[in-house]
Amino acid sequence: MDGIVTEVAVGVKRGSDELLSGSVLSSPNSNMSGMVVTANGNDSKKFKGEDKMDGAPSRVLHIRKLPGEVTETEVIALGLPFGKVTNILMLKGKNQAFLELATEEAAITMVNYYSAVTPHLRNQPIYIQYSNHKELKTDNTLNQRAQAVLQAVTAVQTANTPLSGTTVSESAVTPAQSPVLRIIIDNMYYPVTLDVLHQIFSKFGAVLKIITFTKNNQFQALLQYGDPVNAQQAKLALDGQNIYNACCTLRIDFSKLVNLNVKYNNDKSRDYTRPDLPSGDGQPALDPAIAAAFAKETSLLGLPVAAVPGALSPLAIPNAAAAAAAAAAGRVGMPGVSAGGNTVLLVSNLNEEMVTPQSLFTLFGVYGDVQRVKILYNKKDSALIQMADGNQSQLAMNHLNGQKMYGKIIRVTLSKHQTVQLPREGLDDQGLTKDFGNSPLHRFKKPGSKNFQNIFPPSATLHLSNIPPSVAEEDLRTLFANTGGTVKAFKFFQRDHKMALLQMATVEEAIQALIDLHNYNLGENHHLRVSFSKSTI
């Protein structure tokens, strides 16, 4: 996420933008705490005493820089993983909102978490900080819509409250089942991460541990609850369900294991009761702030994550990505964009002297299987790129719009075209159109491929693999320096010298190096594989 400053400004100068509409906010520090500010916008007044630098925690959070069209549901979903949301006030004209959580502890956990992981709504970074106000009192007549949404979400949340043995008729639960579930994901056309699983299964109780792995070319997981009753409920409700529309089907059984031994906290395994665990070799460590959030979250683990009303399927992840980590990692395509969505992208502001169909194929191929590329004959700074499906085009657009390629900031949008036409037989279009439908270089052809687990935003750090034993660090440093950038750091994976991390000076340099060197022949029939990494060296 280079280039985005994580500006969760806890305790930073606050509230000069805390303008209120249609609400009474009670603040222990304000002699104006009883004042109602009307919602017609003409006489909105600023609260005095808002510029204090005390930064004291509050269960009311002030959210800024919201996209204009964002809904109450999406803002509420930001808070759901951390506990019950008790009130919301949207300031539509100012692109701000206030969110009140049930407890200060939940608000602290939320701010700590989003200090480490910049939250995004509709692909825009947003900023969250404590409000100076300790309670949000809204005028319900002016705030009816928000209250209705809040009630709906609360109803779903209550309906999904983790079940304990006392609330279930004993006949419904077979005794002495394992608290550990074995989960297999069929038809895994889109990535499913550990965080997505945590979000879905947390609806049924406290998830203590998760281990993910690939076996027989299938993505699988072991997931442990605190109580076998929760495992039973989750299996009954989720077995056979699709995570995304028409794919990623959950197949769930009880494991013979009754306890999981998790050694590392990283993106493959996690013990939510032990935030202190190391990350293991070659894996990004959990940021200390996230570890702190996990520690706090263990006390909140019993609180379910609601499926937000309006989501497409029973499990559809809300766009606000209550699975905040999955969203931040950027590995989940936009839920609600079905596989049949628009597959063709329009890319503009390209460097027409440098760009080729092959370079676009390589860069966009990081996020999906590029089928065809056409550089426009009359407008050579623009191109149409056809991906294998709508989710891939959405992923590519989310990650590559606004990035620099050959020195120019490119713009990526969905095209109105349904396919990219090939030139008529015998017509020479100067090599501007290329069909990559049968390319051996597609990364995502195999359902369940490990590549689905490793889709990250462009970053200065690159992950290299398929390195032959004869190639040394110096060879690779020289090779990458020759792409025109500066190699800042390099590290072979300890246990596996076929893989390494290499850091360029900037994201733009890393993009250039990936375009030039992905599939580069290193000899001994080894073609170098290059992708973006979320680790740093």
C-alpha cells in the first residue's frame, strides 16, 4: 500500500471538522453539551473546545474522507468485527460520520486495528479517530434511515449470537463432537483467505485457531472453536454454502483432532489466543498494533460478525469488508461482482512510446488471466484488456488504477465493450492486438492454485521464485538493477533457496522490474517468477 499514509490520527488535532448535523452530542468537556444542532446545513455550528490534543479514548469514533455515495450499512460494517454498534450519524455533505460502539474497549480495539491496516470503503482510504464526545445522541426523527439500518443489522447480529448449550434444545446437538472443523473449499475461482474464514465462522462463536494449507491441489483449513456446540452449529449452517456467488463452496466435516497446535501467526495460520507468537520464516510478521488488537479481541471474540443485510448471499462479505484484514491485504475481489461481470478494462494515459501488448499482459496478469490486449490504433496511449472474468477485471482495476507504468500514471476503468475483437484475417494492425488465450503463463488457470493466496497490491518488494541453485544473490541484484532501478535489499528464503524477496527503491521501479523479468530465462530450464509481496525486508 505504498503511497497511502495510514492517517488514523489518534489524539492528533481533532474535531475542527467535527461538524454535527441533526444531533446532540454530550461531551464532558463542553459547556454546550445540551445544544441541538439542526440538520438544514445553514446553521451548523462548530463545537468549542474541539482542538484539544488529549486524544482520550471514547466509544464514539469520528470517521472522515468517506466516499460520497457510501451507505450507513457500509460504515456500520467497519465496527461490527469489534463489537456491538449502538449508534451512527452520517454527515453526507461533509463526507464524515460518527459511529458509537457499545463499549470503550471495543472502540480502542477498532482504532488500534485500523492504525495498522488502513481501512478502505469503495476503494478509498478513510480515516478513523476518537471523537471528543463520549456519547452520540441523535434526533431519531432526523436520523430515521440510519436507525432503521442499525436495527436491521442488530437483528441479524442477535440472530447469529454464538450459541451455548443452554440456548439450544439438547436434541439438536450431538454431544462430544470435536470443536475442530476440517474445511475444504471446492470451485475456488477466487481467493479465500484466513481472515475471510475467520469472519464467516465467527458468526457461530469464538474462533480460537485457524490453520490453512493446500492438499491435493485443494485449499483446506482446520478451524478450532472454544466449544464443540459452536462447531456443530457452524457445520449445520455453512456446509454446502458458497462464499461468493456460484463458487468457493464450503465442505465441512468434524476433524479427528480436538486441539490445534499453531506455531506461527501469519497469513497461513493464526492462534487468536496467542498474539505473541512469531511469524515464521519468510512470512510477514503480525504488526504489533494488530497483535495488540488480537489480544483485546480475544475478550470480544464471542461477539459475532453480522452478515450485513443486502449482501448477495448468506455469506457474502460486506463491501465495507468487516474482514478488514482481508480487504486491506486487497486479496478479495469485490463481493457482489459476479464472475459474469464486465471482463474488459480500458487503460488510458499509457506511455505510447514504450507500451506493448506483452508488457500489459505481464502486469495485468498479476491479478488475473489476460485473454486479449488491444492498443487502440487511433489513440495509442489507450488499450483494451480482456480478463478471464469480472472478478479478475475488478481486482486488476482496484490494484492498478493510479499506478505508474513507464513514467506515467495509468487510469484503469471498466470498458463498455464485452470482448476485445481480433483484427480480421489478413489485416495488419502493426502488432497492436494480441490474443493470449492459450498462453502458458496464466497464473490462475488451476482452481485452488497457490497463486490465489498471493495476490497483493503493487509494492516495492518483489517475491521471486523458481531460482536455480547456480544463481547467486549478486546475479539477481545485477539483473534487477539493469531494469533501470535501484535494488535496496535482498534476502533468500532460509529453507528454500528457490525463493527470495527483493526490494526496489520505489513501487514504480518494482512494477518495471516485474514487467521486464517475470518469466525471464535464468538457464537450466528455470524461468523466473516475479510477483508483488506484502512483506518488507
